[in-house]
Amino acid sequence: MLRIVSANLNGIRSADKKGFFSWMARSDADIVCVQELKAQVPDLAQHMLTPDGYHGFFHPAEKKGYSGVGLYARREPDRVVEGLGIADIDAEGRYLRADFGNLSVISLYLPSGSSSEERQQVKFAFMARFLPILEALRAEGREMVLCGDWNIAHREIDLKNWKGNLKNSGFLPEERAWMSDLFERVGWVDTWRSLYPDAPGYSWWSNRGQAYAKDVGWRIDYQLASPDIAGRAERASVYKDEKFSDHAPLIVDYRHPDWA
């Protein structure tokens, strides 16, 4: 069994203080993809760089205290690819790929457009340039899992207050259509929705009001997979017993012959 976790930490040092790495040690995860490091590699303590039993890899943003992605793996990858080769995107630390045999796992952090119209345009520009990369990844013919904070709720079931968010970043028609294109034309599979067609699966809650307590959430953290490995996803869960950030870890178990 291959267990993959995706978790937006909203600051790796903050999440550490809230017990994330203690939980990770107990999680039985083979691969853990993390987003929003908000730290540079020299800022990280040794237990964050190489937790017991894991190899750690990082693609931080150039701007301090901002963005950045990481990946932890029990098995040493055959190859690690840091960034997309697009300067302005890579400066924000949004893509990290690790290859294990015929399997690739990617830690991904799409931009948020909620802070300003300017950032929404940055998000649209990212989506436009990332689409051909997503098409090329599918064409590689490898087993792939893309883990991360996509900052888009795809369908009405994916956020509690969908009627009030029709004109807001993260649920705009253009964003939702872009996600639909990934599933319907490009061929990626949304593992959570494939397993649980009717379960909301919220993974992020606003810090305003009582959103977390009342479960007024959004499902914006996904594991998108190639059809072969997606078809071997057995179960998934969102871990809420402890709160490490404004996101909750998404855990998916896949049947995989090389990770028995």
C-alpha cells in the first residue's frame, strides 16, 4: 500500500509548533507533499529537513516568508525536478516533482487570487501556462499523482457557501471550467471525488467567524492522478483530529505493487 499525504502548512515552522511533524511520524505515510513553507531552507531545523525515516526536498520562494513547496519520501527518489523552468513562477516556489521508478509525485501550490485583482490575473496567467505542462505530464505515460493546494473549488459540492462565492476567486466560472478541462479532456482523475461522489471533503476553512467549528469549508486540496493509479485508490480521508494550519492534511491510500 502506498500512502500519500498532501498538506498546506501555512508556514512550516508554525505547523511544526502545532505538532505537524509529530503527527507525520505517526501517519504511516510513504510520501508527504507540503505547500506554503513560508521559509528558506537555512531557516529549517534538522527535524524539518530530514524527519526520521524520510528524505526531504524543497523548492522555496525567493521572497522570504512566502509560498514554497516541499516533499518528504521514505524512499530516495530516482530524480527530483525543482520548478517548471518558468522564471516568474519558479521565483514563487510552486512545483516540485519526485520520480520513483514509473511513479511521479508532484507537490504543487497554485496561486491564490483572493487578495487583489492583480493576483487573480497572476493566477489566470499561471493556469494558462500550466495547462500545456499538465497535458505533457499526462502524455509521458507514467503513473502520476499531483498533490497540492489548487486554490479552486471545482463544483458546488466542494464548498459550503457556493451561492455566496460565485463571483469570488477560487470559485470563478473560468477557474472551474479549467478544472473540468483537466478531468474531461486531459484525463486527470480527482481521487477524492472518484472515491466519494457525495462527500464534500472540505480541506480549508477561513479564519473568520466560526468557519472551522461550523465546517463551513472549501475543498481546494486535491490529489489528481493518472487513471491507472487513480483506479487503485482504496480510501481517502481529511485529518481533522489536530489543527496544524487553516488547511487539513489529505490522505490517500493506493494499491501499488512497488510499495507493498
